[in-house]
Amino acid sequence: MIKRYLLAPGPTPVPPEVLLAMAQPVIHHRAPEFAQLFGEVREELKWLFQTANDVLILAASGTGGMEGAVSNFLSPGDRALVVNGGKFGERWGKLCKTFGVQVTEIKVEWGQAVDPQQVADALKKDPTIKAVYVQASETSTGVAHDVRALAEVVRPLEGTILVVDAITALGVFDLQTDAWGLDVVVTGSQKALMLPPGLAFVSVSEKAWTLADKARNAAFYFNFKKERESQVKNQTAYTPAVSLILGLRAVLKMLKAEGLAEVFGRQARLAHAMREGVKAAGLALFPKQSPSDALTAVCAPEGVDGQAIYKNLRVQYGITAAGGQDHLKGKIFRISHMGYADTFDIITAMAAIEMVLKGLGYPVTLGRGVAKAQELLMVKG
Ligand SMILES: *Cc1c(COP(=O)(O)O)cnc(C)c1O
């Protein structure tokens, strides 16, 4: 037997109480019990998103929410600014092109965060840009972009919205949707929200709804206006993922009991211990600045194949992590600590990384990274 540990940046582990909640019999989505459940989770989602606006719940993976965040706000021929600092930034560009949107791309070197001044300059140069698309946490590189600073740039512009892919950010670190002025915030169920894949969530500001009124792109399933009409009445336009929404209620209850600040505190503590542990083991972090607290991207040491590290973690020790994508394949590996994670997920990951590296012939002293993580995570007293 080999015990399995899911430490990939999505899907992430689902807590037992959430699994149990999802095992309840399916409720009919037009029955009053569903409206009651839907009303409850809608309210709690506003708390989680730190917004007074409605948060739409869609039966889709995160990309479905991203697609809607393009098609509902822009028309063919409209202009958008895309921050592309990795695989998911690239996806914003592809989505825009699919819907006939003219894209200006800010290419950010993988491992770096975007300089908000560059966004300000691009918007000044082309005032016809209607939307700025960015990741709060670029999962392919482990970097967090400073969306608060970007919101300061975009907020004063009457005809431009800021659209944030917060799929590995919301529920990991502070993201003040209304206070900062994040117009559209997208997340998914299977990352920090501790659920199986299958739900996307999107908050929309008044400014963005105004833009939606003028948009002429085709959207049938991901039609946000139609969804809002139903969802404000605690209904959905089409059949919702009822079982996942039962799980969502359990997740929101857990997060509420812990408290938002405490959740962010735990996530930050785990991320810090992971990063320091990795460094103590003699390895280098991939992000050159602004690492995301959702996951740690680690450089494979000279002469060691990053894919072999990732593969041996899984095959030898039952740990599913992630490798690098595109030109980073073989160069980095990634460990997630978002969502249902605590002290011993970090210790387990750290210990296994050391064992795998030693197994691959790399000269690590076993226990250095683990000791560092232990020091940082132990409860004093
Ligand atoms: C996982 C992820 C997505 C895509 O989500 P899917 O659920 O696979 O569609 C988009 N953006 C980021 C930053 C992600 O981490």
C-alpha cells in the first residue's frame, strides 16, 4: 500500500466534513430547500469575496468563469490589456482572441510580478482599453501580482474595468474586492476552496455591469446577466451542481469558524515555513519577487531533472505535487499548501523533497529543511 497525499496546486484535498456534506441525497434545484441553501451560500460568499455585490455561482471549472469574464463585458473589436506572466496570463489572451477582442499584452518574465507602472503607461497610451486582465496568483510560476496597486491605476478610469483571476488567491491571502476596487473576481472550487472541481464563482461590480449592458459578444451558458436575474431569486438559470453546493456550505462554515484573518494567517505561516525549509535544504525558490502564499515553486538544482523530482515524489512516496509547464518543464517543481493544509503537510512535503533529492544523488543533508519548517511551525510553550 502507498498512502496518497495531494499537494498539487489544484485539485487540493477536501476535508472529511465537506465530503460527508456532499454525500447527502441530491436536493431538487427547484425545491424550496435548494433556494434556502443557495441563499445561504450566496450570503457567505459575499463575506469571503469581501464584497456587497452578488457572487455568481456557475457549474464549470475556473476557466468557465474566466470565459464569462471576457464574453460578458467586451464586444468583438474592443480592446483589452492582458498581463501575461505565465500559463494563466496567457489564457486570458487566448480567451480574448477567441471572442474577437484586440489584445495588448504586457509580457512579464516568468517568476516576476508585473510593474503597475507598466500597466498605467499602457492605459495612458491607449485610453480605449476597456478591461485589464490579470492573475492575483499566477499558479504556473508561484508569483502573486499586486492587484491592489493595479486597482489604484484602473479605478479612476471610468470606462475601464479590472478583471482578476483569483483562482489560487481568494481564500489564501487578503483580496478586498470592494475596498480596493476589483471589478470582476473569478475563482474556482478545487483550489483554496477545498472542494472537488466543478464550480466557478464570479463577483461583478456595478461598473462592470454597466459595461456588460453594452457588450455584444455571444454568451449562452455563461450569460452573467441571465444568471444574475435567477440567482438574486436564489435560483439558477440551468441545473446547478447541487452536491458541490452542499459541500460549499460546509466549506464556508469552516472558513467562517476560523475567521478570514486567521485563514490568511495560517496560509501565510505555512507558505513562509515551506519557503524557508526549501532554502535551508539548499534549494532556490523560483519566484524572484512576490511569491504567492498558495504554492511554492522550487528550482530543480543543477543537474537534477525537475520532472524526476515530481515523478519520484508521486511514485516513491505517494505525494502528488506538480512539475513545471512549457519552458519550465524539468526546471521547477511546485508544492501547494493552499486550502485544507496545515503544519504536517509542510513537514511531509519537506521531508519527501529531501529524501527524493538524496535518492537522485543530490548532496542534501537530510532533515535541514524539515528542521527549519519545524522551528517555524512549532507551537511555543
Ligand atoms: C487552476 C487555475 C485556473 C484554471 O482553472 P480550471 O479549473 O482548470 O479551469 C485558472 N487560473 C489559475 C491561476 C489557476 O490556478
